[in-house]
Amino acid sequence: MDAKTPSTLSRRRLLEGFAASLAVPIAAACTTDFSHRTEPPASQTIRAPATAKGIGRSLAILQGAHVVPEFDAYVDGWAADWGARSGVAVRIDRIPPADLPARIAVEAAARSGHDLVGHFAYGLPVLFTSSLIDVSDVCDRAAANYGGWLAAGEAIGKVKAKWYGYPEFAVPFLSSWRTDLWKKVGFAKAHLETWDDLFDNAGKLNAAGSPVGTAMSQTSDAEHTWRSLMWSYGAAEFSADGSQVAIDSRETRQVLDLTKALFSQEEPAVISWSDFGNDNHLRSGKGSWICDRIDAYRAIEARDPVLAEKIAVDGPLKGPVAQIGSMQFTVYGIWNFSKNVDAARQFLTDYSDDWPNQMTASKGYNIPFLKGHAQKPMPVLGADKKLTHLQDIATAVRPVGYPGPPSAAAYDALQTHVVTDMFTSYCTGKRSADDAIAEAARRLKDSLARFPI
């Protein structure tokens, strides 16, 4: 996606879908013009499978613009071919991912808009259950054909044992690091494997003029970095069933102390970084490590191949409890007010069969949720000796709310930056550990009160 997450949206706008059933009269907003309405290129040669006829005459799809333009071109071509074979006129409206939550909430409240919608980074199924159809038939077919769903896919697609979303792909947060700079300070491993590796070497790297860097601001990068750290050490926002706040723990205090020590070895500017601060830090040639999506590395690979040769990309770092990384994702849902439900179902059904081309078009950005799609060698990752070890990455990622479900309360906490505020307030000395945790617990309880399990 061309924006890392819709992190600047208000809490009300993100979670408005829960209030949609209260009949907010905003149907007029659905007439908004889209700045990126795609018409498939005539030269596109990607082939879609033969599919059922008589499923309707039109299909309107809303999705976020992908960070890899070639992937959007693939989707346009596949949809055009599928539409021609099916007798369905397919229209794709593609907007910045940061605009998706508000746009989707508007459609749910107005009960008007597109037929098939793709949400990025937030939980369409749990946030808009009452406005979506059950797509268990589509997801169960995919599971039967492709070896079943990975745990992360089930977590975001299912609500109370029913599928209200089709999980398209995961976007893990990874470690990108300068092998040459780490070697200079005595790091001899071929891969960056543990949080201890990072904590033990951050001071040496900073002393050498090559600090590690990760945001301490209200950004997507920070949200996913600190959740990854917490989960790997056994800390969590919520209990395993999601019904209780669990942030006040020994494990939370441990990761706060570790992060405060890490922060002392970073540049002070990390407290005000945007979501592109990590990217710029690594791209500058000075930064030695970031926690980010693979597109940070891909951008350097395209612009500065010499620098890219010095960068390795590894999976989520291991802690004493587990190796678990946070992730973003895209999940599709079909509105229950759509007049083209059959076409939307068939589109998703057939789309699930073309995964190899999808991953190739995304340049390895899209990570599959289906076990069969993750068989080795995977497209792109399996052919790149620097990235082959990332083929198992989907088994080590989870959505927000872990170890509990990705609930509405968990997404509320993500949107309101409870975790990053806790880390930043402690690391900058504004609050003691006890006070920072107490404030986080208060805010998490507020989220649960607003959106109980």
C-alpha cells in the first residue's frame, strides 16, 4: 500500500462501522468521486480461469493502492480477463489506504457503495460484521484446495467461527540491517535472530556512528515494532480470550526497560519520526537496523543497488518466550447490501486460485495466508538467495490483540496509540514504568468498555 497505515484517522472514523447500524444519515457521502478508477490496459495478458456464467452483470470493487504498482496492474488485467470470461463488467476503485477506513465506514453506514471491499491493516470482519455476508463457502473451498489456513489468516477472517472476510495477504514487519556495519562491531552471525542480538549491539553501533533506528512516535512502524517485542517476551495488552486487560505485568516492565536502554542509543529524532523515518534512516547509509516492511529494502534495492547489497532482511526477532511479529494485511469482504453478491463470491473464489502470479506481481511483498500457497520454493522469495529464509515468515506473525483475538477493542487501541504512548512516555522520562503502565491499562479498559468481547 502506498501509505503504511491509516494512523492519523480519528478513533470515531475508524470504528464508525460499529455505529453504522445506528443509522447515521450519510448516504449522500457515497457519491464521492474516486481519484484512481482503473480501466484495465488492453495489452494485459494475464489469464484468469474459466468461471461460472450467469452470476450478474457488474461488480464494483474498492481497494487500496498497492505499494508495488506492478501488483495493481496485475489485478487490473486479471479482473478484466475474469470479467470477459464471466460476462461481468468489473470496476476497480483504488484509493490511498489511509482513506479506506473512513470510506468503508461511510459505505457501511449508508448501506450503499461497492460490492467487494478490501480493507488494509484493520479488521474489516470484526469491525463490520453486521454489514458483511458470510463467506465461509469461499474460505472453506480455499482451505480444502490449498492445505488450510495459517493461524494469522483465521484470526483476521473469522468472527465467532464464521468467515466474514477473505484474507488476501500478510505484510510482516521485518529486520533490515547493514551486515557490513554489524560486522565492524564484531557481530559474526549470518542472520539477525534475537532481540538480544539487537540490544547487545546497539551501543556498539551507536558508538561507531551507525545507530539503530525505530520510531518512538505515533506511527504504524512503532505500533508494530513494540507489539512484536512485547509478544516475544510474553507481554500483551489483552488476555488470551481478549476480555481482560493484561498490560500490567512483569513482562511489560521488562520490555519497557530494554526499550529505554535501546532508545538511549538511538538518535533523539526517533520521537518525531513519521512512518517513513525508518526508511530514510536505512537509506541514508548511516542507519544500521530498522524494523519495517520489505518495501523499505525494495526501495533501496531500486534506487541504490550498491547499498542494497550491504543490507540483509530477516524475520521477526526472537525473544525468550517466542518469535512473533506484528503484521499488516489485506482482507476482503462482501457487503450484505450488495446487489452483486454472486459475482463477488465467484470473483474471490477464482482469485484464490491465481496466487503464484499474485506473489510474483507483488515482488514478494504479499505473504500468503494459505498453507498450500506457502509451499517452497515460493515465487520471488524462493528464487532470491538473500530472502529464501523468509518463506516461513507467515507462521511467525499475528494481528493486533494477540494472544487474544483481533477484536474491535484491539483495533481501537491500535488506532489510539496506547502501546506507543506507553513506550514513549517511559523512555523519554515523562512517566515512571508504573505510571506509564497504569495509564495504558486505563485506556485499554476504556477500549474494552466501548467494545466488549
